[in-house]
Amino acid sequence: MKRLSDQTLYEIIEVSVETSPEEIARACDRAAATYGAGSLVTYTLASSEESALLSSRIEEARAVLLDPSARSRYDERIGVRPHATPLPASPGTPVQALPPPPETRPEPGASSPAWPPAEVDVAVAEPLHISPGLPVFVPVAPPATEPAAPSATVPAAQVVSSPPPATLAPEGSRVHGGTSPAESSPWLEPASPGGDEVQPPAAPSQAAAPPAPDQPSAVAAPLPLALARPEPQPAPPIAPVAPIALTRAVAPILLDREVPPPRPLLVPEGAAWSGEMLRRVRESRGLTLQQVAERTRITRHHLENIELDRFKALPAAVYLRGIIMSLARELRLDGQKVARSYLDRMGPASDGEAKR
Amino acid sequence: MADGPILKLVQPTDAVVETPPVIRGFPRVKLSATRARRILSVGGGKGGIGKSLISANLGIALARRGQRVVLIDADLGGANLHTTLGLDVPRRTLSDFIDRKVERLEDVVSPTGVPNLGLVSGALDNLEAAMPKHAQKMRLLRHIQAMDVDYAILDLGAGTHTNVLDFFLVSDHGVLVLVPEPTAVENAYRFVKAAFWRRVRNVAQVFGYETLLHDIMEGASFRSPVDLVATVVERDPEAGANLANQLAAFRPRLVVNQVRTPQDAEMGHAVVAAWRKYFGLEMEYLGGIEHDDAMWRAVRVRRPLLLDRPDVPAGLAFERIADRLIAADQPGRIADQA
């Protein structure tokens, strides 16, 4: 008995831990075809959220298990021998029988996923903390430079309307001991409510539009630079928006690590969710890409492409929707709205499914 | 006692296999060799997917292997198993037993023309029998369990009514039938989920976990048994361990009917894997049955396929499944199959 999020990547694609890369590639294809969008065997069994989680885990299996070094790190993490040195298994007995018989239910404590030891990711994560001078505020003006006009005119209330915490309450069904990392993370709940961090709204006129989403090079540019830009001409009238404070205290579990201090971040109502915005929210939460990758089980590769708006490199919209939803949830945003907004920006590249 | 829940419980491994635990509400059976060794029920939620034909042909296949088999038409209100066997409406039916016109279930068993195979024909023209009272259902189940046969095969009706689920849950082999169509797959999942949650309820009732489960499930809905068990473990480790043990025994046997392509047959494995992925539970794939024109021709002439055309692919598929069931029931494996 294992949750989908607790099953190993090997269990997800139903191969033994010794499987060759060629066979793993085939198993990933097979799993993607079997459980992918519209699959007859899953569409009435699982919620769309669960299907999206499974799809992203299959993609994760592809990314991790086909990369020798990533695979050996992963093997070490889940406690199996490196696949290069097969175990002297007794004849006919797979090294790790898949699936495990139902009787061998793990101890309750063991069912909560063990995070990799801190040293695994801190080293990787540190260099990611760029843009130390990132300003505290995201501009309040709606991004008038959006390429897709319709998305800029999305009614404000539709994109960011409710205070994020309301949508982020941990699902009641979750156990704090065995919380799925890909879903709610109760331990991420703030140690202290960040109510005092609500900042007065900045004067909207002095803030510039966020970088256009098709300019990944502008990602790390501190905002003051953007002041040099001309005020976007066709900007819709800037309503006196009520910015929503998104900042919460950093999770206690992170306190012993070198993480950037959380910074208050205000997200304007009606803003389209670009990769850049998601990056800012993530950084305001003091999370590295690596940490988000581990918690959401979305590969870092995908996360980077999302934040850089590399639409071409991203998976199909039906998968991407689930991926963005779990990313947004990890950032304590409204997954539905963020995913809709993000996919809308992809324009015709995304199919109707995403805009539903 | 008659109001107790109906289910098979996991027995401690050191217990004698034939000794059912003495539990409030559990149908008491005579501890003798005269007990139906295996109860096999055929369900699947949707109508028209071949439950009756599979029951009839599996019955014939098992009887031909020397097993004493009785087919019981448990499709209360929609009985037609006799027709699939080419029989007219038997003189005595389940109605007579339910109405207590006869005392013993054996008294309503009709011969089928196949050696070793008997039929308890379903209730006809009796609205009361279509919705038996709980006590009547318990009596029927007690008698089924006590029948002097090797296999009692229950042909269940469509839907997820508690009557259907209870027959499924009391079986040693709960056979889940689906055909490779979205509607059938959807209903099969609904059926097997409903059966699972009824088992949770019944286990809770037997072991007195009702309050515990009620508290836990009040403010939350559990999609997955894993979450439920984890929560119970937190409150009461012992109850959680027992619950996990009892629930892990829920292990339906899957049959994919009307297989037209190799992909259709593969679907059985995919359903088993998906069930494990999302529900954390096991299922066993018994195999696929080929879609076969000989099948509907046999239905038209009211002759079971295995008597009419035993050589066609679908006929061979029934033989394979029967072999698998018998192999699974070999002494020594019985404990695993509870």
C-alpha cells in the first residue's frame, strides 16, 4: 500500500531497479501511453489531478532514470544498490519485487517520503540564488506588453482574486506524518502568520511592466532597470488594485539551511502568470529550484523551462497543466488560476484542454 | 446475529484454514467437509458485459475438471442464467427458498445436463425476492457456504446495490468483469470501489472501529485506502495495522471480456497496475476472453459455448481461466487466497 507520490520511479514505470536504460526508455513510453491523457484505464479511476501527478512522475522517471548520474543519486536516495552492480539475487527472485505484496505495508512512519539528505541539494541549490537585489515588489501595473491581448484583458477577479491561503489549506485528508510531497505540505504552513508583512501598495505608476515573457534574457534583471522602459502606451487604466500579500514565513524545516530570507512579494490582481512571475514568487518564498523539484517531484528541467517560458521545450498542455498546478500549489497559489493563466499565454500552442 | 456485516476476514496465519473466526454476526457454518470450498462471484457493475455467460462457461469448465459445481443465479430480479445453459425455467427456483417454501438450498438445485454441474435458478416473478430482507440474504449466504460442493458460482446482477456487493464480498474469488469500453471500465471501477468501501465499513463494524472511523472520516474524504490507513494508524496503531491487513485481502480477480485486439488483452494488466498506482491495492488478472462470433451464435441457440464450440478461442480462454482458478486453490495456496 503506497501512495502514488510515495512509489519509487521504478514502481511508477513498473520495472526492476536493474533495468537497462533501453528498457527504461521503452517502459516510460509504455507507461505514458497507458496512463496518458484520455487513457481508458485511468480516466474514470483517477482525478485529473492524480492523472497529472502520474504523468509528471513518468516524465520524471524518464529524466532521472535515463541520466546515469541522476539515476545513481536517485538509487542512493531510495536505498537501492546502484544499478551498475546487480545484486546476486537468488534465482527467480527479482531484487526488488515489483509490486510489493500488499502485506508488506511499510511502517506508518516509513510511509512518509524521506527527503534526501540536506547535503545532496544544498550544494546544488546555492548558486541559484541570483538576483540579490530583487526588489520587494512586483509591479502592480498589469502586464500590458503581453503578446496575447486576450490574456491581458482577463478579468482581474478571475486570475488572482482570493487570498491564496484560503485555497492552500492542507487537504483535510492528509496526515501530517505521511504527507505527499507533491500535494499539500502542511509543514510549509507558516510558523507565524505573515500578517504584518502586508505592505501598502506601491504607487502603481512608478512600477514598470514585468519583462515580456518572450525575453528570457531579462529574467534576472533587477526591476529598477525596467524603469527605463517607456510606460506602455496601450496600458489599460490602472485600477487601484488591492495587492495581496503572498509572503509567509519560511518553513521551519529550512531553517538550518542557507536560504535567502523570505521577501514580501505583492502580486497584482489580474496579472498574467508568466514564468518570471512564478520565479519571483518562488524566490520570495525562499525556495530553490532544487527544493521545489524535490517537493513537487517535478523535474528541475521542467521547472527551469517553465520559469523561462520555454514553451517549445515544455510537455504537452494536458500534462503541463497538472505540472503547473502542483508547482503553484507548492508556492501556495491557486493552482487552477495559475495554470489557466500560464497556458493561456502559450496561446495556440496549448490546446483546448488547457483552457477548459 | 442476523444484522451483522457480511465479509470474509483475514485469518491469522497459524489458524486452521477451515476454521472461520467466531465473530458476532459472521454467518456460522458447519465445520465439516460439507462446506462449499470456494465461493466465486462474477460481477462488474455494468449490464451486458457477459457476467452470466462467463459464470455458465466457467461452471462447465470447472465441472469438466471433476469439480462439483453449483451455479447460483444471484441476479435477483434479472435472472436468466438458466437460458444461457439452454434450460427452461426450472420448477423450483431461488424464490422458493427465499419464501421458505423449501428449507434447504439443495432442494432448489436443478440438473443442467452437465455432469457435476447444478443450477439454482434465479427468482422470477417475485418482487419480494428481488429485494430480500437482510435476514433472508444472510440465510441464503449461510446455506451457500454450507453446500456440499467444490465451487459455488454466483452470477451477480449489474449495479452496486448492497445486495450485489455483499455477495461479492463474501466470496473467495470476486471476479470483476469488464469489456474494453469506457462505460464498462467506468462501472467496473465504481463497482470495485463501492465494494472496497463497504468492506471497510464491515471490517470497522466487526472490530468496533466505527467510532474511530466515523471521527476520522467526518471532515475528510479519503480517495485512497493508503491515506485512510495512515490516518487510522496515527490514532490507533493496532487498529490501523489490523485494518491494513484486512483491507489488503481485498483482491478482486479481473477478467477482460470481448477482447478484439492484443491491446485489449493488455488492458487487463494496465487496469491492475492503475488500481495499484492510485489505490495502493492489488488485483489479479485472470486473463482475457476473445470476442467470438461463435459466442453470440451459441447464445442464440441457447447452448453454452463450451458445449457448442469448445474449440474456438473464447472456449479455450474459459479453460485457461478455470485452470488458473484451480491452481490458485491448491492446498498450500489457500491461505494466500483468503
